[in-house]
Amino acid sequence: MKSILDFFFILLYFPLVVFAYKPEDINKLKSSNSCWKCNFSQANLRNVNLEKSVLESADFKGADLRGATFRQAYLNKADFRYANLRGVVFDLAMLEGAKLSFLKLNKGNFMLANMKWSNLTGIQLRGANLKGARLDGAKLTGADLSEINLEK
């Protein structure tokens, strides 16, 4: 009985996250540069160019996005939690309400990005370029914003 209770305790406090991107969502993105509420969780999208793409409410949880470009992309309400975003470019991107909490985006590029109402709790943005970025209403609790560029 104790082991069953321990199992439920673990599930309750450490939920298992099952990631599975949908290949049809990747095909849709490739053909139209747009995919609403698509699932790219755990997908390998390294060095992909998603400039000017429309990906509202997309799920990128746990995806490998190293070196990807989201310049001028529409990513409102997208979920990037647990994703690898090293070297990603978000210049001029629309990220309103996006979930970027607890990510390491040191020296990231967010020039003129709209990050209003985004969840940036615990994010590491040391040395990032946020020149002209909009952060109105963003959750920044515990965020590392040291050495960032916020010039207008």
C-alpha cells in the first residue's frame, strides 16, 4: 500500500510529461509557414528558419531549437518551456503571452520583440539584446536581467 501511495505522491508533485510532436504539423508548417496550435514538442528543429512564420499557441516544449530564427514570427501564446533555445533569434517577434519561464537565453536576441504578458519567470537573460522590446505586464519574478541591453 505504501508503494502505491508513494507512486501517486510522485505523480502529484512531479508530473510525468509526455512529449510527442505531430509529423503532420511539421509538414503543415513546411508547406504554409503557418500552423495554429501545432505540437512541436520534442521535435528536432535545429537551425530551422521560421522567419515571418505564424505559430500562435504552438507547443515547443522540450524541442531542440538551437540556432533557429524566429525573426518577425507570430508566436503569441507559444509554449517554449524545457526547449533548448541556445542561439535562437527572436528579433521583431510577437511573443505576447508566450511561456519562456526558467529558460537559459543568455545573450539572446529579442530586439524590438513584443513580449507583453509573457511568462519570463526565472528566465536567464544575462547579456541579452532586448533593445526596444516590449515587456509590459510580463512576469519577471526571479529573472536574471543583468547586463541586458534595453536601449530604445
